[in-house]
Amino acid sequence: MRQKVRKSFLYLSALLFPVTLNYFSPYVSIDGAFLGIVSGSVIVFGLLFVSALFLGRAWCAWLCPAGGISAFAQTINAKTVPVKRLKYVRYGIFTVWLSILILGFVLAGGIKGVNPLHLTDTGFSVDEPIKYLMYYLVVFTWLGLSFWLGKRGACHAICWMSPFLVAGTWLGQKLHLPQLKIKSDPNLCINCKQCTKVCPMSIMVHEELMQGVISNTDCIRCAECVDACPKSVLRLNIH
Ligand code: SF4
Ligand code: SF4
Ligand code: SF4
């Protein structure tokens, strides 16, 4: 039941992507930066960071539109992905994007204003033909990479939002803030590896659970592992 509800949220969010695309757009954030404007996407990236302090990467599992596209792609290719190698690509892209963003604000002479609707005057992101092109480019890139690489392949390889979520999750853990986490009772585990098999983030759950908690910053708090475990070893709770 929990997984049906979660996936319903994800697919609904994916259907609304033509409305919300600009609020996650690296292009919109850079365009705004060169004008000294804090755009909607910069605000959203900041909110994702703050949410991760307490909820970890639950955004990825429950609400992200691109996560919904990834979840659909996983029904076609559920292969485990080489997480570590893809991380280098993702952080490379993120570093270039962040550098350009900062450069934009510097060249603009600092922050001159805040406009959540920058390049989204109607409130609807995809509202003219050229934006349809951009929308389909994003969707087909996401689908293509995930079909090719496997489970949430595009999330691992190119997501420019996940570093904010990873940083928030990591900081929340370091500050010992109450955070949504997967806790475990290793003594009950029969090592059937069902949890690892269903994990959409290619985490070796059966190994990580031995520490009593999944502290891996790739964990998106989807609770697939919890619901698949035959021995109730795992729990999704705020700790
Ligand atoms: S990794 Fe990025 S695209 Fe994937 S679900 Fe998380 S925020 Fe969305
Ligand atoms: S599914 Fe449960 S019993 Fe099986 S390895 Fe994972 S935690 Fe252990
Ligand atoms: S470890 Fe469990 S909660 Fe975390 S991503 Fe994997 S299946 Fe989801």
C-alpha cells in the first residue's frame, strides 16, 4: 500500500512536470544569475537542501517529477548501476553549473532581486513551442539514460539537484538533527538480500544494515527495502 501511494505521488508529479519544469531548471537559475536575480529554481534548490536536513532524500522518492520518470524507466530496466563511477560525472556537471551560477552573480554585481517567476511569467513552465523542445529534451534524456544505465541511471549520472539533497542529508547527520532514516535490527536478518534487490538506488542494503542504520547519502527513504523484508529487520522512522 505504501509503495502504491508513493508511486502515485511520483507519477502525478511527473505528469505536472510541464508546469513545474522551470522551478528545477539549471538554465533558468543561470539566466537569472547573470541579471542578479534569484530565480524560482535557486529558491527550490535551497528548499531541497533545508528539507534534506530533516527528511534526507525523501524528495527523490516521493515527489520529484524526474524521480517519477526514473521510476517508470525502472519498469523497463531494473539493472543495478555503477554508482561510484556515475557520481564523478554528476559532481563534474554540478561543479561546472555552480561555477557558472556564481560567476553570473559576480558579473551582475551581486544579488539585485528575487523573482520566483523569472522566465515563468504565466506560472506555467512550458507555455511556448521552444519550451516544449526543452521539455522533451529533458524527458527523453532522462528516459534514455535510465533505460540504458539501469535503476535511476539519470539520477546518478546527471542530476544537478541531488548534491543539495546529499549535502543537507550529510549535514543533518553530522549535526545529529532528527532525520527520517532507515534503521535496522541486524540480529533478525537472514541475509536473503531481498532488500538489496529491490533498492532503486543500487545500495547494498544487506551490508549497510549491519551498522544499525542506513547512513548512505544515496538512500532516498523510499522504504522499498522495508516493505520487501520478510523478517521486519528494517524500519523507516525519524531518529
Ligand atoms: S536524484 Fe535528482 S532527479 Fe533523481 S529523484 Fe532525486 S532530485 Fe529528482
Ligand atoms: S530483506 Fe530483510 S532479512 Fe533479507 S537481507 Fe534484507 S534485511 Fe536481511
Ligand atoms: S536503502 Fe531502502 S529506503 Fe534507501 S533507497 Fe534503498 S530501498 Fe529505498
